[in-house]
Amino acid sequence: MIADARRAVFSALVLTLGAGACRMPSLRSPTAVRLPVESEVTFVESDGHRIRVDVYQPDRAGRHPAVILLHGSGGIHAISPSLVNRYAEVLAERGIICFVVHYFDGTGDFTAGDSIESANYFHWVRELHDAVTWVRARSDVRQNQIGLMGHSLGAWLAVGAAAADARVARIVLLGSGLEPFLADSIKRMPPTLMFHGDKDDVVPLSDADHLAAFLRARRFSVQYKVYAGEGHQFADSAATDMLERTVRFLAPDLKRAPAR
């Protein structure tokens, strides 16, 4: 991946968020009034480290389809809400329990460049294995409906984690590609939903094209949507469409929550 470009985008995103100009879709009915879904902060143990997890709960009782969300190389910081946290809020409102895993906690990173990513990739994969074990043990989760959803570095990581863990039922990838060192070892992959912007200047569209072709050549199930004119971070209309497709993909049997 292109570390310098990612860091530049992260810096620009921080400035944009600070100016209040970045808006995330809500997927709410235009006439409905809903309170924001609030998160619970908890922790999962992995290799002697406490990994923070932000849990976004649907507002209904029972067991829910679940998704573990993975941030990009910019990390998650107190400066502003992260992209994956905002997506988690929307997905939880639609009935999916969401777990935003701060996987940098296990390696002490703030942001990550190419060298850090290469050194820590499989450590993060082990963290995600432990996170899946922890999520499966919860009484509010459907054990056979646990997915991964990653953006940028999180998407590249989700590919490796899903290939190594048969308990992962589905994955959703935004700004993804295939690490060359994984190609020969991938023997399984759950159904995969990929999104990419054709103007992405951080992760080139060719990286996602290569991953989709790789998975299809091995007869893994792949859905792939390219948004014209979109970059590494989607505008409201594309993000709304992406999240609607994600809900249907992760939880096709889920009854939609009525507007309040």
C-alpha cells in the first residue's frame, strides 16, 4: 500500500473534520427523528494486551448478526469520530451489532506506514482471531453470522483474517487489495462484498480489481461495486448506497427496523 499517500489523506481528513465539513449518511427516513446510537467501551484480551472495542448495540433484545469493523492506517483517535465508528452507528441502527476493534492497541501504534504494516500484519490477524472468539461468546450475537468490515488498511487486514479463520461468515471491503505474501496461502474465503471509488488516489482501483479477479479465479463468491467519481472516502450518496448494500449482504434475513 502507498503509505505516504495514506498519511496525506489522513492529515487532510483531520483538517476537514475539524472544520465540521465531513458528513456521514444516517440511512434514516427523512421524516423520522432518531437519537444517535451510543457505543459502549469494553476490551478484549489478546497476547497480553487489552484491545479497546467500541460496541454499538441495536435497540432491540435478542441475538443479532454481528460485524467487526477495522479502521485504516490513520488509526482511531480522540480528535474526531472515525469513519468506521460512524458506519457502525448506522449499521447498529439497522439491527446489526457492531464491534469497532482498536487493533493498534496490541502493537502500540498511533498510525501505520508500510514498514509497520509489514511487521505487524500477522500480529493484528491474531488479535482479530481473539476478537472473533470474544464476540462469539457473547449472548447477544448470532455465532454463525459474524462478519468483518474494513476500510483501507483494515480491508487488507480483513482479507488475511478471513482467510485464516473459518468462523468469519462474510467480509465487506472498502479500499482493498491483496497482500502479495498472502496469495499462495489463501485456501478459503467467505462471501465477499467489495467497494471502491474509481478516483481513489490512496489505494488504486487496480489493487481492488486484482483482488476481485484473484478471488473469482478461485471460485470464491465476490460482489464488487465501483463508484464513479468517488475517492478513498465516499461522499454521502455513495456511502448511503454502500451501507444499504452492506446491511443486505451481512444480514439478508434481518427485518428492517421501523422508523421511530
